[in-house]
Amino acid sequence: MTTHSPSGPHAIPLDEVRERSGRLMAAMNSVIEGKAGVVQTVVSALLAEGHLLIEDVPGVGKTLLAKTLARAIDCSVRRIQFTPDVLPSDVSGVSIFNQETRGFEFRPGAIFANVVIGDEINRASPKTQSALLEAMEENQVTVDGITYPLPNPFLVMATQNPIEMEGTHPLAEAQRDRFTARLAIGYPSAAAEVEMLDGHAGTSPLEHLAPVTDAADIVAMIASVREVYAAPAIKHYIVDLASATRSHRAVRLGASPRAALHLLRMGRAHAALAGRDHVLPDDLHAIAEPVLAHRLILTGEAHAARTTAADIIAELLATVRVPATVS
């Protein structure tokens, strides 16, 4: 296992990143049973300074996953229950006239927290959904011409039901593109579901989960992940993958340059969790589907043929030339 000499003001050795993230994942796995791969992707997105869209049918633990991450980190947490009547000002905040001071004062909205849990984001109106755009891209909110910085670290974990469910609004392409990765939890195995019935029937394991890290630790880990080395060949490979989605016959809208950047950041985080100070093609292969698939808009012919974005990502990983050297 390689080690890493920190050079940034908050960076820590990668051995410590792996140890601390391991404790975080172990704590989450004690609540989210049988989904170690999902938990690893969540922690990777956290260390990659990204945001997560958790999309699945009701009842499989989408909100529980978000609450588990929030509970395992000692930091500020806000929850937004997205409904059709939620306003953009509820999310970003509003300026209110104070009669005593004879001036306007800013009342922060629910977005001002380290971890923001957005329940069923696709039940909110498109106007309310758009209130997240600036926050997710620039870690700031502008209200009445004044810009307010958001806390660091900052992570949005939004859940949504499949788009064909009643009473939902599809996320705009610009909104989906700001989510670093999309996860589908899926149904548990039979053994995990029996264990859940035993463990969750009385009280939820979440009630007994204590924080294993805090915001300062996460900031230090993020600083270390930023310095994980990505060779020029790896960066060219990322661009090749993104470009291949744009020219694929079954894709109407391919991966954006932002998607390529998110793929690099997630690759660095995945390498750091493995204790490596450099990115390998295997890191990119492991996170390519959750990072890229939700950004692709397929043609009508592809939908008719029941081709999925995951199928296309798998095809490109098998056909785009992998760099022979990453030094």
C-alpha cells in the first residue's frame, strides 16, 4: 500500500484517509445491511466534493441511507421534504425587513448545512428544483444580489422515485448533470431482508449510531483526495470515454465536460479509499456507471430496443482503448 505526503494546508496521509473512511463505511454498513458497494460510492462522492441522487422505488431505504451518512458525521444537517408547495426561498433563504433596525436581514434557507437531505426532489416544482443549481455547482447562494457562502464540506443527497410514479416532475438536464453520481439501492437479498426484520422491527439501528468523524476530518480527507495523482494518460482516457458517449448511435445527449471532471474526482476518491496515491483505469471502471449513466439521454430507437444507459457505459468500457501506462 502506498503512502502520501500531504502538501496542502489540511491534507493528511492517505493511510489515515483510508482508516478514517473505513470507520465511516463500517458505521454506515451497520445500518445499511448488505449494500457495501452502495456505501462505498456514497463515501467516494463525499470525498470527491460531489452530490448524490438516490433513485429507486419506495421502501428500499433511500432516505435511511442519507440519514445514516448524516448521523455518522458530526456536522450540521438539514432536511428538505420536497413537495409541490415548497418555494425556492424555503431552500435558499430570504431577505426580510427588520422594523427595529430599519434594514433587511437575511434568513438562511435549508440549504445552509454540511449535509442536506432532499426527500423526493422530483415532487417539487421545476422552479424550486432550480434553487439548488448555484448551490450545488458553486457552493454559494445569491439572494437579492448578495452572495452567501455555504459551509464546508457541503453535500446534497437527494432521493427520488422513478419518473413514472404519480405526482413527479422530471429533473432538468442541468440539474441532473450537477449530481456527481446516481445510485439505485435495489432490493436486499433474502438473508439481508430477514436480518432487517429482526433488527428493525423494534427500533432502528440508526437510533444507536454515534458519529465516527466530523466536518474538520472530512475537510482534511477531501484535501488529501485532491492531491491523488492522475497521469496524463488517465485524463486522456476520461476524455475519450466522455467523447464516446457523445458520438454513440443510441445517445441523443452525451456526457458533459462537467461529467468528465466528476469522473476524475470520483476516480481519485476511489483510489484513496484503496490506499493508493494514483488513479488506475480500474478506479474509473468501478465508478463509471453511477457517474455517467444518469446524464445520458437516449434516442427513441434505443428506448424501443430496451437499451439502457448502463448497457451503453458497459459497451464503451469494453471498446474504448485503455491506456497501457499511467505513469
